[in-house]
Amino acid sequence: MTWNYSEKTTKLFMDAVQGRPGTHMGEIANPDGIGEHGSLACGDALRFTFRVERHPSDPTQDIIVEARYLTFGCTSAIAASEALCAIIEERRLTPIQALSITNKDIVEYLEGLPEQKIHCSVMGAEALQAAVFNWAQRRGVDLRALGVDITPEEREEGRVVCTCFGLTEPYLRRKIMELNLRSIADITNALKAGGACMSCHHKPGGLQDLLDDIWGRQPTEFKTEVELPVARLISRARSEDGLSPYQFAKKVERVLDEYVRPMLAQDGGDLEVVDIKDTLVYCRLKGACAGCVGANQTIKFMVEQVLKDRVDQRCRVIAV
Amino acid sequence: MAIIYLDNNATTAVAPEVVEAMLPYLRDQYFNPSSMYDAARGPARAVAEARAGIANHLRCRPEEILFTSCATESNNTAIIGAIRARPERRHIVTTRVEHPAVLEVCKFLVRDGFEVDFLPVDGSGQLEVEAFVRALRPGQTLLVSVMHANNETGVLFPIGELARIAKETDPGILVHTDATQTAGKLPLDLKGELRHVDLLSLSGHKLHSPKGVGALFLRRGAPVRPFLLGGHQEGGRRGGTENVPYIVGLARALELAEATHAEDHERIAALRDRLEDELTRRIPYLEVNGAGAPRLDNTLNVAVHFVEGEGMLYQLSARGICASSGSACTSGSLEPSHVLRAMAVPFTAVHGSLRFSLSRYTTAAEIEAVIETLPEIVASLRRLSPYWDEGARAPRPEGEALLRQAVEERRQRLAQQG
């Protein structure tokens, strides 16, 4: 998958990594607002800080004058972080006005983003919201009283729908409506939800159910995903003389202890039984015998003969 | 800008000798090898000679080689063909780190009601023989499909040993190996080390022939039904007119690989080792994935903590260096590579993986260019990272805490499956 980033995106990224003047990489010490989004485990994370010019009497009139970011993520995540800071500094907004900046503004500033990378712009908008929420707490501004409804903590509350990225139903519902997401692909591109194991796509209460509930049922492509089954143990049949698998294994060990291991011990070696299936005995030579050129021959002929004679005629030994 | 191509596990440059060998069949020798007139003898003979050459290279019989369009087709033919031949067996053993051309076929078969054991690997990417033994079911297991070398890490599986254990357990178990990454890089001996292998897939474009041609070794007598149905070509086992120029190219490429193997192998290994040593020395918090396991000489897979792979690839690309990454942002999915996850690479590093894969055309100067460039690229991205302090060349406290958590998670994951 090659890159089809806009020139603007490329330039912002290259300027940022080269630390050119005018870029916004960094963290403001004692910021007036700090917000984070994403995590290292999920593959991208952004820490966004801003400083305001404080209004002497009315904190809601504070103006954001400086914005900085630290980002762990791909090319477009870094470019989107640059875009966010640049937009805010250019516009000289109050924190509440800054909330009107959406991921669409970031995409526009970047002169477009590939669809699969839209989540990078959403990450910027989310970190901004969290930072404004943090600013309001620091400055004693009651956002609710001003009719501003941001609840960053809803990400953590409620039923988890996408377990890979830890995204909850209330968060997904709000974002599906806010960003007008109409398909599972839209959701994945914008929020990453459903982009990893995909098991939440069509299960009850999963992404398709949320979409159907919000937008009404639409014809969809049928798709199921298979989870890897856990390796199963094999049931073993009873051996010739009616020994259970447990008794059979004990007998093998007893015979090996008595007739085989003392012989090997003379040469400083030992033998490990790795597994037994029916009358197949999987063995490995240890100690001094392990590197021996004739090791497998020893196992095959000496050990097998002893087990045939003393445990079960059908015994076969396999060297592993 | 000159291209420094270090993505040879993805595809390779077509060797000029291969192009030469192909040209006559792209120009005037266009006849269908199945046709009866004299003019068609040239192409028919070319296909027969290519088949004999490849058989000679792999030490098998010419009629045991089927030509296909790619390794994906070879893998599908091997697996689907094997299950069609013996409906009474419904159990398959494979690994979690196979190429999608095997993994997705096996997942599809699970949906069809087959039982598939996907074996785990340890932290260095190696299979545990105990787990393999445990998974085999005498009388029930139909197929073992285990790759020869992993495309992402280069880790080699002891396929000869595994095949012998499977056959000694039950001669009715078919053994398939995807040798896409080893064909042309290692000598493959189907009479010697690989004598218990029934099916082996390979691809042309990983060994300096063009894309669009592959082969499947199908041991005489192995019960495998045709997959691509059609004409009588390939003894009725694979329909479709022979892709004459590409088949000729594949044979020529294998011949070249064999001729230059001894010297290439040593030179490539030395270059890879130098790259590995220098990157490890110059970049703090860098892990070599598959370190400690037997590996292909040409492959280096590293994971850089606290850096995302795409940003590194992008800057490498801006300097003409082609490599690849298993990071989520480059995989087409939003998940990092299934291979690195199976190896439990810590989450602080799994998004920062880079694969460099060398070829016989790789030069020492190219490797030096990467050694000079990459540390600086890593530093540029770490300066932007909320988890890293580039001044101290160490993680910030929050990064340090995540690293401890990641290492502990890895330890638990590996202990669980061990």
C-alpha cells in the first residue's frame, strides 16, 4: 500500500521531523489545557497542550495563543497534530470556540487524507476536546452551564463493543452520529473500531447493529469471521492389554527407568518422553547423548526394542 | 535519486539473464505448446526443459513439478487438492505465522467444519516440537502445512524433521511446505533433507524471475485432486495454457540462484550481520525479531520501541530506501503483523517494526547508507514522541512504565502457551 498523502501532509510531516522553525512539536510546561488521545498499544497516541492569554475577569474570554503536541504515530498522525496546532494558533480562538474545530477542518487543512487515515484527524479533535475540558476545570468554568456538552470520560464508560481498541457503545453512538458514519468501513476509518479482529462487525450488539439502530436497517454484505480454535488434546484409545493411557504411560516410564536410563547414564545421558499417543512414544535424548550422531538410531532401535519386549509389541518410538 | 532496494522478501528485481531467456517466447515463439504443428515444438520443448531443470534443482522427477501462476495458487492447490482427495480425514495442522495464502485457506476450512490446529511460536519465532507432536492425530490428520522460512522474520522451521515425525506418526499424513522464501536462497533437496515432504510451493518473483509464475512440487503418488479445473495441461492436474515465457524465466532464475549460491550466501550474510550489529549499536531500545533462531541470511527484522513504523518507512523512502514494516499503519488492517503478535513482541515495539531483506544485488554501500540514515530517522520521530526523551536517549517515565508493563505482558503470554 503506497502513500497517497497530499503535498501539504507530506510537508507538515517532514517539517515536523526535521524540527523546522514554525512547527509545533513539544509540550508546554504548566499548560492551561492538556488533553490526550490514543495509546501506545493501539499504535497512535497524541498529547496536546495549549497556553492561553488570560482574560483578567472572564475566563471564557481566554484566548489560545500557543498549542503544542507530542505524537506517537504514523506520517498522517503527526501531520494531523501539526494541522491542529496551526489551525488553533492562526484563528486566535477561545477554548470554547476552539471546540468548533472538527476533524473535517483538520482534513481540509491537510488538503485531504486517505480514507483509512481519517482516524488520525479524529484523534486530533478528540485530544482538543479533552484539553478544553481540562482547561475548564483549571479555570473553574462550568461548561454545562454554558450549554457545552463534552464528556471525554464516556470513552471509558458503558459496554465495550470493540475490544481491540477498547471503544464503548456510548462513545461509538455519539461519534457515528457526529461524523455521519454510515458503514462499518466508515467507522473503522474514522475511529479504528472493528479494524483489528473484526469480530464486533456482525455480532449481536456489534457495529452493524449500532448502525442499523441509528440509521435504520440497510442491506449489508454478509460476513462472518472465524476465531482460531484452541489446540485440542487427543483422546487416546486403550492399549492392547487394556491399560488406560495413564497406566500405559506409567508402565513406559517404569520400563525406561529400569532398562534404558541406567544404560544412558553410564555415558552421562538421559531420555525424556515428550508425548505418547496410543502406542507411539515420542522421545528425546538429553545430556551427553543429545548431540550424539547416533542418537536417533539409539532411540529408534534400542529404546523401541525394549518397549516392544516389555510394554507392548506395537510400541513404536519416534525421535523428536 | 538512486533506489536502494531492501525489500526482496516482497519481490525481487528480474535478473537480466532471465529477461534474455524469456524474450524469444515473448516475441516469435508464441505458439501454444499443446498444438500439433511443428512450430509449437519450440515452446513445448522449452517448457519440458524448464520442468527438467527445476526438477534437477529440487532433486525430484520432472513430472512432480506443476507450474502455477503464483505461490498463492500453489498453496491453494496443495491444501484444497489434498482435502478433496480424502474426505474421510478432516484435521489439519498449521502454524499461526503462515503467510495469508495458507492461513486464510485454513481459516476458510474451519468455517467448512474442518478441525485446524494453529500452532503457536515462541518469543524468537520458533515452533515447539512438543506442540507439533501433541497436535498430530494418527488416522485423522490429513495435512501438515508449515512454512519453510517466515517471510517477515526469516526464521526457519525444521521442516525436514517435522515431516519425518509426521510420517513416522502416520504415513497417511500429507506434508506441505510453503518454500516461497527459501527457494533460490537455500538448496532444497527433496531426496535428502526434505524427503518426507509431499508438497512444496514456490514463487518466481522472490528469486529474480517476474511475477505471475510459481510452481508446486507434488510427490508422485500423493493423493491430491486438481484445484484449477480445465484442460489436460500439467498432466490434467492444473488447467490453463502454459505461461511459456514465465516458466522459462523461472527455470533460468533457479539455475542462476544455484550457480551463484555459494558466494552470494556468504556475502549477503555478512552484509546482513553488519546491518544488524550497527543498528543494534547505534539505536537504543531496538530489538531484533527472531534473534536466537536459525534465520535466512538475507532478512533482518527489527522493532524500534516508541516509534511507529510508517513514519520511518516514509522517511526512508524519501531517501530512496525501500523496506517494509509490520506496523498497523502499513498492513492494510489496523492490527500489527500477525507474525510479530504470535511472537509476543512487546506492544511498545510492535508498531515500530522494520524489515530489511537483501538480495544478490545488494551492495555494501547500500547497507552503509541505511546504517547512516536510520538512527537519525528514529531520533527525529522519537523527538516527537510523548514517551521518549531524545535528550536523554531514554524513555520518559511514562514510557518506562509502559515498557515494564509490555515486557511483563510478553512474559505472561509466552508462559501461558509454553
